[in-house]
Amino acid sequence: MIGGVVLDATALADLAENRTPYAGEVVDYAISTLRTIAIPTTVLMECLARVPEHSQVFLATFIARPVVTVHALDEATAIDVGELAAAADAPDTPAGTMHAVHLARGRGWPILTAEPDVARQLDADVRIEPLP
């Protein structure tokens, strides 16, 4: 697999609740081209807390797909993510967004998000794929 996309909680919820066709199209394209769909654990946690039960069932099935990788927040990553938010003077940014930006920076992949300004506040150079 070459390349991929990082989903933040807004994009994952959009996909789980089928709010717009765009998130589904991005994911379908990634799957058809064997690109990785990266989901930070903090994003998954935030999304599961926000969506209805039927969408939680979808998420459990979705994250089991071979092209989906769920990235844990270990001690070293937590330190890096916290330092990223501190350097941007954005300590109130949702943990999932912080984690997604950190992951996207490290991989050089875009973030699919409905809140591009929040991600850009952490890193103005991060590639954004905004949801309509």
C-alpha cells in the first residue's frame, strides 16, 4: 500500500452516519486503490462517543477492513502530540484532531476533515482534504 488519508472525528462521523457522499467517496477511492485509511485511536474514541448506536456498529465493521489502520496513542506519541498543540498555542484542540495532525505530518498524508481551520491551527502546512 502506498499513500493514504487520515480521518479526524468529523470525517469518521460523517462516514459512519452517511451525512454526505464525499467521505464515502474518499474512502471508496482509498479502498479501490489499496491506500491506507489511518484512524487515530483518539479519533475513534471521540467518534464512538458522538454517533448513534447503529453507526457504532458500522464503525466496528469498518475498522476491521484490511486497508484501515488504527493508530494507538502510546506514551511517546502522546508527548509529541501534546508538544505539537503547545507549540501552536492550541491546548484546547480536541485530542483526536491533535493526534490526526501528528499522524498526517509524520506520514505526509492529507487529513479528511469538516474542520480544516482547527487542523491548520496546529500546522499550517498539513495537507487538508476538506469535507464539503
